Amino acid sequence: ACVRAGGGPDSTTTSTKDATTGFGVVLVDHGSKKEESNAMLEEFAELYRETSGRALVEVAHMEIAEPSIPTALEKCVEKGAKEIVVAPYFLSPGRHIQKDIPRIVEEAAKNFPGVSIEIAKPIGLHPLVAQVIEQRVKETE
């Protein structure tokens, strides 16, 4: 498997790639001992599916909880993915983004020869994040 990190330039266009074209997305968060925290990623995945129109979206927790990143990648491959993007549900490019997730993905990718796996950038500094924060601030007024 080919593993690349960082993704391309930011884009606001929606791709038509989905399960019918062999494309999958794995949304990854940190993982928690609290089930309600882990369930939030499932809720976000459903919102992401609806918003993006992507059919093949799996969730994974970097540590502590299941499904793990290798498990989610395996689910994508089993459903026909030949290209997978691991999309971190993290705000900043800290140690987990720079080291832990790439290491876990690279190790798991050895089990999927012929599958291209890329790691997208974290949420980071994006104008939409500022809009969400302002909305949350206004909700307190």
C-alpha cells in the first residue's frame, strides 16, 4: 500500500468519489474511555456522509477504544476501497497527527497491498472553524 500524509491543497469542491469508485474515508479521533465521547464520532460520521455524499465512511479511534484504525481500514477494503483517505478529527497538527497516526496507518497498510492510503491534514486553521466558534459564542449571549 502507498501511504502519503498531508493531503493536497484545501478545496471547497465536493468530490464524486465514493464506494462505487472504490474510495473510502476513515474518520479518526483520539478515542476515549467514555462511550458518549466515542459515540460522538459516529454521529459526526453520519453528518459527514449526508453532507459529503460519500457512501463509504468508517470511524476509528487512535487508541483506547474500538474500532481501531487498522479495523476501519480493513472494513473499507472489504467494501471495495482501493483508495482510502484517513481524515483526522483533530484540530491541530500535534504529536498524534505528526507521528502516531502515520505510524499506525503505515503499519496497517502493509496488510493491504495495492490500496492507496493517504492521511489528510487535521481541521486546523480554517475560516469555517472561526464561524463555528462565533456561533457558539453567540449562543451564550
